[in-house]
Amino acid sequence: MKNNDNFILEQQQKHSQDISSLDLTVILPIVLKHWYWFLFSIAIALLASVWYIRHTMPVYRTTATILVNERDDRALVDNSDLLQGLGLPGGMKNIQNQIMLIKSRALTERTLNELSYEVEYYFRTIRNQLPIYPELPIKVVSDNVNALPKDIEFAITFKGDSIYQVESKSEVYPLLKTAAFGENIEVQGGSFMIECRDFAWLSRNFDRKLYFKVHSRRRLTNAYGTRLNVELVSREGSVLRISLEGTNRAKDVDFLNKHIEGFQAISLDKKNAEAHRRIQFIDDQLVGISDSLSLTENRLQQFRSSNRVMDLSAQGQSIIGQVTLLENERARLSLEANYYDYLADYLEKDATGEMPIVPVTMGISDQGLTRLVNELTALQGQMTARGAGEMNPLQRNLELRIRTSKDALRETLNGLRRANSLARSENQQQINRANAQAAALPVTERQLLGIERKFELNNEIYTFLLETRAEQEMQKASNRADSEVIDPADERFSILVSPKKAMVTLIALFLGFAVPLFTIILGNLFNRKLKDEDIRRITDYPIVGNIPHSSDKHSTVVFDNPTSSVAEAFRLLRSKMQFFTKEAKAPVILVTSTLPGDGKTFAAINLASVCSLLGKKTILIGFDLRKPRIYQDFNLENEKGVSTWLIGKDSIQDIIQKTQYENFSVITAGPIPPNPSELTALEKTQELLNHLKERYDYILIDSSPIGIVSDTYYLASMSDACLVVVRPGKTIRDAFISTLTEINSSGIKGVSLVINDIQSDSKHYGYGERYGYTSDKERSKRKSIFKRYRKR
């Protein structure tokens, strides 16, 4: 035999596991038993989903795709790559920088400025705002839209004849005014007028309210920046997908296309601005060299005319050729020095938003300098792309990297300037030596040599600068954006994001099924009452009887309606008890329950009744000394009974009472004693049963509830069988488990269960009622229309 603690643990675990496990054996009976609740819940959920779909603004995803060029467009000059185009250095090499630029607040605000989205027009429905765009029947016009009240809703009602009423229910800016189209309306902070753009539309919507709201620039920028999404289509490529999710597809299409135009304009503007700076630098050099060239050309002509000398001797030609080369080198070194001065001035100005000129553009091929300038240019481009606030950690990190890059560039620049100075000194010494050779020439030839040398030098420099300027103009004219549109935004290809009908319907079906299911399951978990389907899961004791619900007011159902399903159920119980007690000559059957109200007396009376119908002498003993009731069911006296026998007041013959039914006798409980437990424990109880066994074939005991009274255990020890009556929906679950635990620990033999008051839809219900084999009185009347329909 199991010990007490193990038995309790097993019963509780068995119950909790069965209730909590949501397998088909648990779910299916619940659904079948309460199918009408599931049907009702699913119908309500589907209706709610239809209402939700019809009254929810659809949200669409509008998409555009662009190709970002990964390499900068660079123009070449001559065979030495003298000129290179300037775009967004570093930006095109890092696709993430371009994504940051597209999502930047500065670019978003620039796009919104061009679209004028500050004023929003819409209608109102039950729960939505229906936007009006792009065709507007009216337009709010103001000299300064930014001065108008922000985020305040105004309602306009057309009254006819160009008259309208504008209204604001805001506590901050209350307004109610009737005005004509084109008339100024004064509000706090400014004024505005409303222009009529579609009089026919207003006439069709006469007396219908049209709303508008002026959004603050910051809130509008944040709203579009939050909705804007940029992602790489593929890691292997540089195609970006730019998308917006919103309820107004036309508005999102215009924003995306304008935003892409703005993004392309940034790289193109920077390229053109840099080309302009290079051309300006060359023009500054041309101004000085042009004056020198004109001056030397005039001097050369005058000298030849006055001295009648047209050309140099062979020695003079050699000297001038040598000097010309040296002068060209000096010009190149001077140009380098000028660029170094420009770069030093740029670093001193700390021009964060301006890109420096690339060295190779000015014919400087030092790789270290070019790398540092390109690195600085890339960092400047990232700073411009991020557009971050001053306190942004990313910007502070960029500023630190820019300062570090500038320091490295200054150090390199100082070294290059020193090297340039030494090269210029060496060049000057070579020129001086050539001049010394020229001093040996005749005076006239020597003077001509000096003038031609200066002319050739200025002419070479001037020609070089003109060619360079022409190349820069060509580069500027051929500049293009660093990205190109693959698929522009188009509302025809917008994708519905929500509400998705299939998904909403599936969710509705799930909720319609899950809500009643979990409600019933939770109700079972928190319901203290025992259900008929729980009994087999709680205990291993055999169930020997399933008594259907009876609407009869009297307890003697077997005698009053012997062909009813209740009577048949008791006959089946009698057959099982005959099998269980076949070894006993005059079996003693104890009928008890967990708590009062479970139907133990009803079961005892009718079980005794079916035993007597066999022609067997049957006696029913009312051993419920605390609440006697049997005498009332048979209209007997209760002055004598078990209690008077136990105290020795009456004899057995005195306490036995005949009933109106053949072979059926009753011993009532008698007057309520002050000490029923002590009386029951007397030896006279066993003596009473021994006397009755000699005179009767069946002895049935209606005892007190075993779950609350201890004397029932004494009676059970003297019985051949113990029937515990359980009433689903009435018996307390915990009390039932506790009672079974006590019965198990007490060692009572022959314990079995009788389920009482089973409803017609229970799976324990007997075949007689279910298949119409019995003839219950008034059965058809007791069946509701709903139940009869279900039975079909």
C-alpha cells in the first residue's frame, strides 16, 4: 500500500499534468462540449477582423533603387594623370557613408523644403485621417508659414458663395471665424489666407469639414527620417534600396524621388565646386604670368627692332636652350611652392566644409602628400554626410581624426617646403652658372639672350596654364553624380504592408479559438469543483456506477419510474456490486461521500430499491446520526432508530420499520445524539449488523460524509464494500483528493466510486438515455430545443 504522502503527491501531479497538457485528449472534449462558445467566439473574431480591415488605413511600402558608383570619376591630363576629378573622396569607397548621407537629417530637411509638406490636408473618419494629396481643393497661403501655430488642427467648412468657416478647438489657439477665400485671417504669431483651387469639389462636399494642420519643421523632419529606410540589396554590389512606409503613396513617391535628386546633387555640387576652385587657382596664376609675358614680348620686339638683330648665334642658342630648361624647372618649383602656400593657408583657416585641392591636379606627384590629402578629404566628406550634432560621439570621433590627419599633413608639408626651397636654391645656382657662360657673348647678343630667355619661360608657363585650365573646364562640364537611379519610386509598385487580410483573418481565427479554449482551461484550473472528466485522472479507484441527472423531486426514483435511465443505472450498479460482493453471504454495502450534497442518501435509497426488486430482503440503515433524512423520504417515524439501539433503549425489532415496498425495510437514524462518533464505535454497531445479516440478504448503510466525519471509517471497516458518491460540479476537488488519501491510508477494502448527477452531454452517460432505450417520464419535455438539435 502506498504511504499517505506519496498518494497525495501522485494524485495532485496526475491532475495538474492532465489539465496543463494541451494535447488532443484534453482539447477535443473541451471543444466538443462547448462547441457553441467556440463558434460564437470565432464569429465575433471574424466580424472584428472585417471591421478592422475596413476601418484601418492601409500602410504601403514605396521603394526606389539606386546604383552607387564605387570608383570616383577622374579626368586625366596628358599621359601623366595630371588632373583628377574631385567628388566625394572616400565616400564612394565606403557604401555605409552613402547610407548615412541618404538618411541624414540635413538631406531630409532639404528635401522637405523643396516639397513644402509643412501643411497637411485631410478628412476625418471614425478612427482615421484620410489625406488629400496631390490635388488640393484649397491651399493655405502665408508669408511666413513657420510663424503659424504648429500642430494645431483647423477645420474648414464650405458655406457657399466663396464663404467658409474656419475653426480650431485647441485651448492654446482657439479660433472660430467666417471668411471669404483670399481674405487674411489673423492668428497668434502671424496670418494666413485660404485660396480656393477647386470650387466644384467644394460644392460637391458642401458643409463637409476639411482639416489642415501646420507641422513644425523639426517634427516633420524626424517623422520622415524615422520612416526612411536604406539597405544594401546585396553585399556583393553597391545597389541601395530606399523605402518609405506610409498611408499616402503619392506623397511618399514624391518624397523619395526628390530625396534621390538631392542626394545626387550633393556629389555633383561638390565636384563642380572643387573644379571651380581649381580653375580659380589657375586664373590667379594666369593673371601674373600674362602680364609678364606681354612685357617680355614687347621688350623682345623693341630690342630686335632697335638693334637690327633677329636671331642668336649657335653658342647663344645652346645657352638659351639650357637656361630655358632651368627656368622651366624654376617655374615648376615655384608652382609647387604656391600650392604648398595654398595648402598651408587651408590648414590654418580650418575650413571644415571645404575640400582641399588634390596635389596631382597641380602637377605634384608626391604619393605621401597625395595620400594624406585624400585621407583628409574623405574625413571631411564623412563629416558633411553625417550632419551630426555637436554632442554626437560620432562627430567628436571624426573631428579628432580630422585634427590628427591635419597634423600629419602639416608635418609632411613642412618637409616638402624645405625640400622645395633647397631645390629652388640649386636651380638658381645652375641658372647663375649658365648666365656666367652667357656673359662671354657679345653685349648685344647677351642682351637678346636674356630677353628671349624670359619670353620663352613666360610663354611656356602661360601655355601650360592655359592647357590646364581647358582640361579643368572639360572636367567640370563632364562631371556627373556618383549614383544613378535604377528604379524610381512609383506608387503602382507599392507593396501593402498592413493590414494583410490573410494574416488578420488567421489571427482572428486563432484568437477566436484560443480565447474560449484558454478561458475554459483557466476556469478548470481555478475552479474548485470536480468535473466528471477529471475523476479518472485523479484516482485509480474503480468507477462502478454512473448515475444520470434526475429531475424527479423524490428520492425513490427506482420505484416511481422503474423504466427510467436512472433506474437502469442503479440496476447496472447492482450487478457490479453483486460481482464485487459475491463471496459475502449477506453483503454490507456502505454508501458515503466526501461532503454533504453529493447524493449519497439518494444513491443508498435507490441501490437498496433495486436490490429489493430482485426479491431479496433488503434493509437500509440510516447511520448519518448528525443529519438524518431517510425517514422523510419514506414518511416514517424517527423516534426510534440506530441511536436508540446503540444506547440500549430499543430492541432490534423495535427499530426496524416496514415500507410500502415489498422486501424493503428501513432503520432510521433516530434522535440526534450528542456523541454520534462514540456511539458508532460501540460494539453494539457490530452486534446490530450481525443480527441483520441473519435476517436480510442485502444490508445498505447510509453513513455520514467520510470527508468530514471520522465515525464513517469505523463503519467502513465492518462493510464488505464502500461506495464513495461523487457529484461533478458539486464535489470540491481538493476535498475529494484529501478524502481518497485518507481512505487509502486507513486501509479500507472494497472502495469504489459512484458518479452521481451526470449531465446528458457527459461522456460517462449511460447507453439507455443516449440511445433512447428507456422511457423516462417527460423526457422529451425536459429536452430543450437546443439539445434536441444537437442530438440530431
